[in-house]
Amino acid sequence: MQLKKSLGFWDVFAIALGQVIGSGVLVLIGIGIGFTAYAVPIAIVLSAIFSIIKQLPVVFMGSAMPATGGLYVYCKRVLGPKAGFFFLALLMVTYFLIALFALGFAEYALALLPDLNAKYVALGVLLAFYIVNLLGIRQAAAIQKVMIAFLLCGLSALIFFGILEVDYTDFTDQEKLFPDGWYGFGMACVLMSFATGGAYYVSELGGEMKNPHHDLPRAIIYSTLVAAFFIATVSIVAVGILPVEQTAGKTLAEVARVILPPSLYAAFIVSAALFAFATSINSTFSWATKSAIIACEDGWLPKRLAVVNKRFNTPHIMLTILLIVASIPILADKDMRYIIMLGSGLVFIYDIVPLLAAFYFAKKLPEVFANAHFRMSEKALKTISVIGILILLVQANLAFSDIDNTGRMMIVGYIIMVIVYIQKRSKIMGIGVKDE
């Protein structure tokens, strides 16, 4: 399959930034405050550092062999087709996390119009961006850049009006910084890793970038840094003005109502809040189908699912499946914290696979390794990959500690089902040990 190379740097940067900054700044800050109160800015900065460490090996591989469905392609080329599809199968089930963005959008929409039905609003915004992405990724990227501009303006307004009102003495009080000890701080770091770690998904769009070797690494790193700055600065305002009891577990709407002049409050809700979630929904629809399309071509999934619309150059069947998966948690009335922790647990598991691929990259693909545009020695790549895996193991353990037994059993059951499917399907495809 050959998709058109239509994305420039700013298109990719906007998609990456929208993926990162949505739920992180608008919903997760309040939940993070509930875990660690005034230490939440520290958790965000630390999580951003962890995210960059975990993403550097992916940045390297993306600069060496950019491809449509990049993450899946990296894993299968280095670790073999079975490991590649195992990664993809876990990635695909986390598509339900789009529901988090849609529910966040609905919650902020209700802050302006309380009579709206949250479920219908969430489903409606999913449908809207499903249609946008049906019409082509170039159009989706253009809309993304406009929304990102309004989003950053809205967040800047909140920072401008709030940063001088913060009581900074609370940030030096040990009891206020870590009210639930190191466990609470660790949980906040897990949560904020979800908020700061999504930029590398744009590697899925490598086949649609005009200059992927150069643009992909820059887009991932720069978007993570910009998002971390805004999320951390906004979190200082969020926790430093109102009592923690009024902000823990809440959205930024409460803080914005106190800080901003009435004339700007509604503008903030629209430009910052609604666009933050809209950009995350839009960016996920943009990248999430790419690996699945390649897996269809490889034979792991039915080939007819990968049909691309000739007029718009979009995978309409895969996009429809994505819409359905994202709608399920909304229809099931699951709360956002449960969705986040369940999804984070899976993310921290499947993120290990690309890091394993990076560890063996130089050995398995020496010529490709040597031609990477993002320069790194084999020893440095292996070291960073190991550090990233250790970070993920700690984060996964913390994430699973906040999931009930039903959630754990669902994850274990799904992993077993994937392994059984891989074994049966690989025999049909004729994949044996020699192909690994």
C-alpha cells in the first residue's frame, strides 16, 4: 500500500502536540492533584523526562526507517512477525482510550451548557472527527494546526492571569507536597506519563511525511517538550490558587472560573478545553489505523479491512472500526479514571516491545542502523532502551495496583487470547521459527 506523502513538519508537529496535550492538561492535572497535591508539577516534569527517554529509541528507528505503521514495522523487522503483531494487538485494544478524550470534551462542554447530555456530546465529537479523517489526512492536519493555535492561546491566557496569584509557599511544605507519600507521587508520575508520552505515535505516519528522516525526530521531541512546559505551568496555577480539596479530581474549569474575567471564561472553555480534547481525538484518528492496515497486508488480519478510499486516500473500514471501539466505554458508562489506569497498564506493557526492537536494532539491521539520520552509538541505544524498559516495568506495576481484579483479568485474558491467535494464524500464514 502506498499512501500519499502530504505531511510537512508543522503538520506532524501539530498532530503530535495534539496527541500529547489534550487529556494531560485538562483532565489529568486534577486527578494528579488528587494523588500528590502540590508535587504535581514535579511529577509532570519527571514524567516528561521519562517519556523522552522511552521515546528516544523510537525516534532513532524512525529516523532510520520511516514507514506507514512505523511502530509495528520496526517491531516486525527486528523481532519478527509474531512479536510485531503481538505489539499491534495490544496497541489496538487501547484505541478505547479515545473515549477518554471524548468524555473530557463532554465534561467541559457541560461547563458552558449544563443541559447537554454528556454521552451524546462524547459520541457526537467522535463522529465529527471520524468524518474529518474520512475526508483525508491533509484536511485533518490543516484543522489540527488551527485548533492547536487556539489551544495554546487559551492555555497562555490561564497562565497569564493566574501565575502571579499563586501562593508558592505551599510548594515547599513536605506534607503538602507528598500527602500520600511516595506511592501517591509515583501514581501521579504514572498518570502524567500517559499525559506526556503520546508524541511517538506520529511514527505511524512515516509513509505520509514529505521528509520523515528529518521531521519525525524533531516533531516527537519538540512536541513533548512544548506539551510538558504548558502542562507543568498550568498545573502550578491549578494547584496553587484554590484549596486542593476544590481541585483534586476536578477539571480546570473550576480554576478558570476563578482566575479569568467572565468575558474570557467562555473563550477559554472553547479554545483551550474543547480544542485540547478535539486535537487528541483528531490526531488519534489520523495515526491509529496505519499499523493495522500493514498487518492486513501481511496477512494477520483480513485484507479487505485495509481497503483505502480512492478519492480521499483514507482507510474507511478501519476508521469505522476505530469509531466503534472508541464508543464502547462511553456506552458502557465507565468513568475516566478507570479508563486511564486500565489503558495505561496496557500502554506500559506494549511500549516494551519497540524498546526491545531498538535494543537488537544494530545487530539485526546493521546497514539501516548505520544510515540513521538521528545519530546514536549502538551502546547508547542499548543503554537507553534498557533504562526505558525498567521505567516501563515500574510504571506498569504502579498502574496495575490501581486497577481492580476484573480489569486485571480482562488484560491477562486478552493477552492469552492474542498469543493463541498468533500461534494459530502463524501456522496458516506459514510463519515458523526460521522466520522469526
